[in-house]
Amino acid sequence: MTKVLIATDKPFAPIAITKIKTVLDAAGFEMILLEKYTEKSQLINAVIDVDAIIIRSDLITEEVIAAAKNLKIVVRAGAGFDNVDLSAATKAGVVVMNTPGQNSNAVAELAFGMMVYMARGAYNGKDGTELRCKTLGIHAYGNVGRYVATIAKGFGMKVYAYDPFVSKDLIEKDGVIALDSMEALYSTCQYISLHIPATSQTKKSIGYDILSKMPPAAVLVNTARKEVINEDELVKLMEDRKDFSYISDIAPDNAATFTEHFAGRYFFTPKKMGAQTKEANVNAGVAAAEQIVGFINNGNIQFKVNE
């Protein structure tokens, strides 16, 4: 019997687990559950004889892959997959997939929830500002970016986007103004919503030079990855520009500096929670299970992300 491990430090919602199990049961697969584990050794012990793994933000390292002698496929329930060692997976003949689009609305709504929270002074009872008529730049116009654009237009914002991998026609078909460079996006928009992946090209790419181009009362919204931010340069910028704010769904490594020096100009969620909704849990979890069934039974590799 095909064994599928669900390994989640941050567990899926119970309803998601129920629906994942329904998909796997229907295929005749066995579901094994490892939740809230605290040691890497627990994960390594759990993968020894499984054929497939579903994860969220969990780390699938070369060591984990080496321990999983029967492993054929890993599915990251979500869009990002930088928590999987793709090179090690490829060498071991393991297919890696993600579930693009399944968490997108949850992430977009969180981005706007945080924007409203900051614009209204963290609901401190004092005068805040409105989002209507403000300029919003979307950096990377993928699934999340499109949802962000839809919400922004509902707020009455003027929406711009930059994505070298998406055609200008496709962006402007959505009523969004496509710009030709990062510099144009950041110099035009008071709000920037970041949706770039963490790659060798993008890590630490958002730093002092590009952020300093933003207009007065600038706000950077990061629901992507903390690794894309040059955190030391961000601190320097916030020291130099008292009008700059940073909000993110994951705290930077130097969060203590923000607490000490930038009160009222930042907000971080306690842990990365862009996909932390019941709906997103169900969507991504069920998609992951269905992709495993499709791969094991039919060789479907539609969402494969490694070579």
C-alpha cells in the first residue's frame, strides 16, 4: 500500500486533514500523520518507509531525503518551495511539486488586513489615514499579486505592477498599470506589496537603494519571504527616513531592533501566517493529496518544480 506522510510542524486545520484523508482513502493509500514535531529526528524516523510526503513550511533537507528510501514525491502545500532541497531530491529521483494558487486569497487578504491595521495606527484611537486613492505597487504579478490587485481596486487604490515574467497585456487586462522596472514601481508607489520568491537572484535584493526611492509615508508589505529583504539595510533606511514603515507576516532576524527603535512603524505577525485560514488549509491540502494520487497512479507531473 502506498504510504503518504503528512509532516507539519504547523498542522493543517482538522477539516483539511479529514478531506485529505478522504482523497487518500479513495485511492487506497495509507495516511500517516506527524504534527507539531519538535526534533528533526522525529521527521527522519517518520519518512523511512513512506512513498510520498505532504508538507507546509517544513524543511525537507538532503538528510531527510536520504532517510526516505521509498520516497517518490514531496508536495509542498503552498506556492513557495524553498524549504525543499531540490537538488538532493532530483539526485534521489524524487519529484517535488507545489500547489500554486491554493493559498493566494488568504495571503492577499492578510496583506490588506495588515495595511489597514497600520494605516489606522494599530487602532490606537488616534487619527489614521485611508487607503483610498493611494498608490499600490505589486512586485511580482502571480496568483497572490492578482488577488491583491482585485482587493486594492475595491479599496479605490491606484494599482501598479512590475513582473518581468508576466506580459504587460495580461497585467493591464486586469486594470492594473504595468511598469517596466523595479525602479519605476518603487519610485511611483507609496505602498509596495512584495510577492517575489526567495531565490539566489532575489535574496537580499530589497534594500536601501530601491526602498529609498519610495514616496513620502512609504509602506513596505512583505508576505513573501524574509530572505528577500536586506534586513541591515532596511534598518538603516528606517533610521534615515522617519516616514517609512514595514509590515510583514514573518519577523526579521533583527526584530529586536525594530522593537527598540521603530515603535508604531512596524508590525510582524507572531509566525508566518499568510496561508493560515481554514479555506487555504483545505484548498492546498486537498490539492497536494490529489497531486500525489495523480502522480502515483498516472504519472502526472503538472506541478513539478525540480528538474
